[in-house]
Amino acid sequence: MGIPPFGGFFSKYMVMSGGVASTPMYVWLIFLFGAFLTILYLFRVFSMVFLGSPKKSSDTLPKEGGRLMVYCVAALAALSLLSGLLFQFPLEFVESAVMQMLEV
């Protein structure tokens, strides 16, 4: 779905607002229906993973990730957050390229 300020939110927001501005209302309703279905299956996954009971018990505990793994995950999280906060810069770059291609 995309949560502000992460990158997925702004891309979906732009697709939805473009759909509302330039297409018939039924296309926008299809977008909303797709978003609703996404919420449904993500809620099902969330409930199975975090709210469900364990299938079998294990005597061994999971091993903690190494420092390299933690650094990699932290770097990816930071990049995701930055892509959401700084989304305007690449948008301006792409917009100027599109305007040149369309000769507007």
C-alpha cells in the first residue's frame, strides 16, 4: 500500500491522482478496488505471521543476525526512508525529460 513517508506511498498516490485527473471514474474505482484487495491479503499475511499460534515448538532459539546483516538491513531501511522524503528531486528530473520528449 505504501505508508508516508516511504517511497511506495508517493508512487501510488501519483498513480491514483493521475487516474482521477485524466480518466473516467470507473478507472479510479478499479484502482480503489485493487488497493482494497491489497489491504485484505496483507492483513491475512500479518495475522498469520504475528497473531497466529506457532505450528510446532522448537528447543533451539533462532540465531541473532551478524553485524553485517544488521548493517545491510539498516542501510536498506534508511534508503527506503530517504526515497520517500526526497521523492521530489527525481520527480523533477524525470518531469523535465518527459517534457523534452513531448516537446512541451
